[in-house]
Amino acid sequence: MQDFPVSVIEWTQKQLGQYGRLGATRVVKVPDLPAPIPATTGSLAQAPLLTWRDPGTVISLYAQELSGLLPKFAQTDVRLQFSGDEDLITNGSAGDFAPLLALVGPNTNWFPITRRVKRGDVWTVTYRNSDPSGISTAYPSMLFAFIADADLGRAARDMAQQGQ
Amino acid sequence: MRPTRGPTLYKVPGSDGLVLAVAPALGSPSVSATLVWRFPKPVFCDGFFLALRPGAVAAATQAARTSLVIVDETNQPIVSDSRGTLRGVTNAPVAAPLLSMFGRAGHPFPIQRPVAAQDQWFVSFQNEDPANVVTLAGLFLLFQDVL
């Protein structure tokens, strides 16, 4: 594991104190669905695959439904599969769905996760329209806050060069 | 580059009062002109948020349908979909919706970006609402001074 200067650690602790989380160096968006999920209750839509191109650490998940309305957040489910047949949400025997509202509620717009990724890792996001009326489409999207190893290394070098 | 004092909020010139036109259709957003932000001195940028003026629809709906594109001083997008970031391939920027990034309360999105004086970031905005314009109240960057 790489050793970072003390100043990097101090600054990291400050970020945690100020925001309760670390700042990202990049934001990576799951490629958008080409169209809204059909209105039929239980309709599934898999987003285009997210292929990680740079090694680093994913620190949080952000998501929404295009209406912005809480009922739609409660009626739009998501499943996230990491590389290697592993799910973020599981029922103990298999991957499963959770409503957006359970992950990104009305007061907090992010869900904390800590996952290392390497180049070529593929994550799969599948959405489900669980609107019981069956008359309303859903158009969700998802982002990840990401700290690229290369960016953190640059920050450490900057600090080292300035003797801090 | 060590953050030592702050934050200071800088408002990107041209972002306050900017009106985003109605989208031609759902899934086909209107796109604003690109604003250029030049950093006046070395700073540590540790967050940003975009504020909107009240509109004809619920604030959360407005935020869900308004998106932001930021490209950094190296001409790389801060928000991408990871397609095309392999060396030698153009890394196309994508738009991030405000509701995802800033939530219903408009929290700053925490980032960690040391920048040098005269570095430039390029920002543009998109409106996905086919029925309503959006008026911005400003894009704000949070800086820690580097002393």
C-alpha cells in the first residue's frame, strides 16, 4: 500500500469532518438508458454496461428518477452487480433490487460504498419500474463518486514538492 | 498544495441569471453556451453546487431535469461515463443531473482538486424539460486558499 504524506492524511481527515465523506476526483456516470422503462409494472431495463477504465476507489453512489418526485423514487428499483458475480444488494442467496428511495432518501442524496475497481472491471445496473399503477414510465440514472489512483498520486506529489 | 483557509465561494461569471431553453423533447436536452472559469490563484477546490431560481414545476423536478457538464484544465471531463478514457481516446463529457449530485437540499458535491493559477474549467448546462425553461442562480465553486 502506498504511503502518503502526513498532509494528505490530515486533509483527508478534514474532508471527513467537513462533509462526512471524502471528495471525489472524478464522477462516473452509468451510461444512460436509451429510453424510459416501460410503464408496465415490473418492467426491467438494463443500462449499458459501465466499464471502468482507470483504477481507483468508488466512494459513493448517487441516483435519481427524472421526475424528481419521492413516490417515483419509491417505485423505481435498482440492482447493482459488481464484477465477479457480486451484488450490492442481496437477499442472501442472490442479487436483488432495492427502491431508489431506500438508497438515496429525501434527506441524503448519496449512499456510501467503498469498492476498489481496476481497469476493465464491468458493473451492471438494472432498473425496475415498480409503479403499481402500470401507467407511468420511469427514467432513472446513477452516478458514482470516484477517486482515481492517478489523481491521488498527483495530489501527493504536489504536496511533497511543496515540502508539506 | 495544501488547503489552509476557507472555504470561499466563487460564482462562475455568467451563471447567475442564465436561462436554459425548453428541451426539444424528452431525452433531447437543450444545451447552454459554455462558460469559462479561470482560477485566479492556486487553490484547492473541494466542492461545487448549482443553484436554480424557482420555476413552474417542483424544485426537485426542476433539479432532476437540469444537468451540468464540467471539463477540467487538462480538457478532461470531471463527469464521464467511463467510455473512452483509455489512453489516446477522447474522453467525452456527460451531463450529471443536479438532483443526484446536490440532493433536495442543494448540498455541495465534495471533490478534491488542486488547481494552479490561470487553469481553466469549462462548464455548460442542459435542460431536459420539454415544457419549462430553467433559470440559474449561479454555479458556485468552494475553494480553500493555499497559503
